[in-house]
Amino acid sequence: MADGYLESRYDEYERRKAAWLKKQKKIKFRPLTPKPEDEAL
């Protein structure tokens, strides 16, 4: 009984993890703006 429960919970975890990773790959970060050479600005 416990093995079936753990297997089903782990399968559910793997599905959520895959969905989360797929979502993370879609996010595009803005490129960093270069800092000016003169830091007084």
C-alpha cells in the first residue's frame, strides 16, 4: 500500500516539476543595460 502511494505522489511531483521547468524556459529576461564608464552619472 505504501509503495503505491509513494509512487503516485512521486509521479505527481515529476509532472509538476516538468510543467514548472517548461514554464521557466518560456520566460525571457531583458538584457542587462551596460553601465556607463563614468560612474558619476
